[in-house]
Amino acid sequence: MPDDLPEVEPARGDAEQYVLILAELSERGNPCAGLLMRVHSSRGQTFLKTLSAVLAKPPTQDVVNAALDVLRAYFAPLRPEGDPSQTIEELLGEKERFLEPGEDLRPDGVADCVAAVPGLAADIGAMRVLSGVGYGVLRPVLGDSTAIGSLMRRKLAPVLNPLLREVATLREARS
């Protein structure tokens, strides 16, 4: 329940700077603008902080899988084509292409958001990466492993560290 977590965090520091533009786009049915507003809100920041804590020190592979499923569902509006089952390297490479003008990967509304609030392009790219996480990012590092605890976390570091950086991007206010 990403929007119903305790210990609510404040909205992102720059949320007010973009809220009117994003609200106008969202009212016109722009899913990217709606998602940016959700992420920058108090509830969105609470979700991201909680998810960061879970991914920073997950106890089991089941917890990691569940967290990635929640992430993918939360950011699904930026990936209407569904779960891509890509590696972390592929998702990060796709992010760069996703932000290029005229890119056919972009779902409705992304180009309008990038044009209206270019300062949030990094956020949009981060959301795109997080919309694609799933077992595909875990398969190369875990494979058939039954590792748990610190061994599992060491194996997952090449995947979880980049994901935590993308989450951090969404928590950092722009000046």
C-alpha cells in the first residue's frame, strides 16, 4: 500500500515549484504528470524512503522480489507495454534513449512533461528505469542461488545500488 504508509515524510522540497504545471497536464489526462505529482507528494516521498530502507538491507530474496514488483506497479504508467524482463544495464541504457526527443519508447504525455518541466527529465528517466524492474534484473546475479542475508546483499549490490540511485534521484529537490 504505497500511499498508505505510516511516518509520513514531507513533500519533496521543490514540489510547489512544479505543481501548477504538472496539475494542468495531469488534468488533461497526462499520466507522466500525474505520476510526477504522486512521487513528489508527501505520500510519494514516504513510499520512496520506505522502499530505500527495504532495498538497502533486504533479508530474503522474496522481500527483494516483492519490493521490485511494488516498484514496477507504482511506476507502470511509464511502461504501458508491460514488464520488459531486462537486466539493470539494459534498463539504464534504455533510460538515456527514453529521454531523447522523438523516441518511440515514450508513452503518451512524456514529451509534454519533458517540454513543460525540463528540470524534471532526470526524474522521468528514473521513473522509467523503476517501471521496468522485476526478475529480469535479478536473474543475472542470483540465478539459482538460495543465498540470504549478507551473501545475498553482496550478490545483489550491482543491481540494488543503481536502483537506489534512481530512487535517490526522485527524492532530491532540484534548484
